[in-house]
Amino acid sequence: MSENNIETLNSEIAEFHEKYKNINRELKDGNFRSQYLADADVIFTKYQNSEGEVRERLGKFCNFIGCWTVVYGKDLGRGIPYYHKALELCPDSYDIHYSYFTTLEELIPKKKYSTPELVQDAIDCLTFCIDYCTTPALMAENQVDCLYYDLAKAYKIAGQPEKAAECEKMAVEIGGEE
């Protein structure tokens, strides 16, 4: 994609953000949320087959939409698919995987949200983040020991105590006891 497309996409996203600034309370309203998502879908649809920098920017935008829809709109059914779109667009992005996990981290301990799908998403995101950290610098920067502790919690929620114990052991080996 040409540089012009990234500029156009950035401009459209900026207009979207300007239109919807300071709207966290309004997202609880179903009609407002529907319009918000319809406007986001216009941007997504226009650029979904893009490559390179445009694809990465669109992935970050989808990640943002997923976060706001889940956290402020309290609409998992419509927000989680945006996280999945972000991951499809940017499958190698540590930031998007970690961002999705941080949302799931708040949800999956609650029985209402500890569905097998969401728990598996948390496990997948954390596993990606751990595997991403292939150097001592990345391991330190991203606190891999803490990622292992989080993964242990997710495995406990998933009913896999053996895997949870393995992750806790790795966390201690890497960073010491918490």
C-alpha cells in the first residue's frame, strides 16, 4: 500500500477519534454503541485487505475498538471479535496480544466470563508473549516471570493444575519468588 493510504487511514481514524472522544459512558447505550461500531466497521472494511504499515495501523485500531467496546460498553459479544480482527491483522504483535490479555485478565476470574473460549484466548495470548521474548533483554523488558505467573492463573481457571504448577516453577526460576 502506498504512503498515501496510511495517511488517509490515519486521517480517518483521527476523525473517528474526534467524533467519539470522551464517550466512555455513552458506550453503555446500545444504540450509541451500534453507531460507534458501524462507523468503526466502515474504516475496517475499507482497509481490511491492506498490507504493511496500513495493516498494522488497522490492527491497532481494531484492538482499540475491542478494548473500548468490552471495557466501557460492557459488550463482550461485539468487542471480542475486534480483538480477534486485530490479532488476524497483526499476528506477530506482542502489544496486541498483551493488550487483549490485559482485558481478559479482568474478565476470566469471574465465573460469568470464564468461558473455555476466553480462558483459551488468555492462555494463547500469554503463550505468544512468553515465546516472543527470545532474548534476555526482551525477557527483562516484558517481565517474563510475571507472564508465567499470569499464565499459571489462567491454567488454574482452565482446570489444568499441572500446567499451572509448571508455569509457577518457571516464574520462580526466571525471576524468583513473588
